[in-house]
Amino acid sequence: MTLVTSYLAQQTFTVLVPVYDEEESLPQFVVEMNKFLEQTPLPTTVLFVNDGSKDGSLALLRDICRQDARYEFISLSENKGLSTAIKAGFDHCRSTLVGYIDSDIQTSPLDFLKFFEFLPEYDMVNGIRAKRQDTVVKKISSKVANTVRRTLINDGIEDTGCPLKIIKIEYARRIPLFHGMHRFLGALVQLQGGRVKQLPVQHFPRFAGTAKYNLWNRAWKPLVDTFGFRWIRSRWKNYEIGEQHTNEIKS
């Protein structure tokens, strides 16, 4: 038995799927996700996080989860943004590994399969959208934001906005919630002493609906969030338990 096979035999996997007004994409998303579920070597749960959708997304999620036990959902009481949705997913998943993918089907769940072999050695695997199928404005604003972020924090993450990641749960659970947190997942794993592997992944045009982020979201806000991350990094602390003794609580 190889190291990878031995490691994966002990793991479980949750795929987090933040959802905000994606009723047009959800049925096809399930079709694509089922292809992965039929091939994954790990016991896998798909956890939708409804971020206060105002369309019919929540009703669709109820139907999807009612019909297939591999799918679950939680629903935030109001829209809080992508960082909060991801953090809520981290807090509620029950597996040893947690993945993240968007519901707009611009990335393929099947690419998770090639991530698994790196998890014994690395604590996070992050996708890189090698051939992005986006508008020119979206590509330019994203490239500028990534360049500024790398310059200011030097984390080496090429495509922090790629919505395809797997993180070991012990690292995911320690990630603090703050505005724009989702832009720094790789850096936050590194702050804990974790190692990040980056791999190219497929990228497709948006299947349906419209993007929820404009040029303002992708340029100015990431710059502000980067300075916020620098403040957090300057005060970050890690600890390790050297010795422990516990007693059972007697009823």
C-alpha cells in the first residue's frame, strides 16, 4: 500500500459550495458534482451554504438534499458575503478534509481527484486557472489584485481567487473570520506553518446567471483587505501542546 493510498483510507471529505442567487446554475452543478461523487475514493458530503439568496436557490437546495443523502445544506439568515459563507462551512463540516468550489460551474469538481495525491505531504492544495474563460475586465482586475496582494504579503499564491481548494480541517478550523478572508486562505494556512501546493485546473465560461462581483469588488476592496491581512499577520500566534493530562468527567 502506498503512502497516498494509506493516507486517503483514513480520510473523509466535505465539499463546500457557497450559493448566492444561483438557481439557474444549481441543476447543472449537481450533474457535474455527481460525476465526481461517482469517482471519488473518499466518503464525501457536499455541503451547500446558502448565503441569503433572494431567488429560488433555497427551495432548489431543499429538493436536492431531500433526494440525495450525499447532499446537505445550511442557510444563513441573511446575505453576509463569500468569506462568511466559507467560514460557516468550515465550522459545520464533519470531515477530515474540506474542499471549496463555486456553484457557477466555471471549475470542474473532477479536478479534485488530482488534488488528493498531494495531501499526505501538503496541508492545502490550491487551483490555478491556467486558461481563464472570463471577460477582459474580469481578467485584468483579477490579475492586478493578485499582483498587488503578492507584492504586499509575499505568500507566493498565484491565483488566490481560484474557487477550487482542499484544506486539512485542522487548518481550516483555525482560520479567523474577517472581511475578505476568502482572498487569503493560502496565506492563512501558511501562517499556521502549513504547506500549500498549487496545481493548474480547468476553467470554463459561466454556465448561467451573472457574476456577483464587479470591478470595485475585484480591485479596491482586495487592496483594503490586504492591509487588513498584514495587520493580522503581524499579531498572529501559534502554539503547540507539550504535555497534557485529562480526566473523564464523572456523572
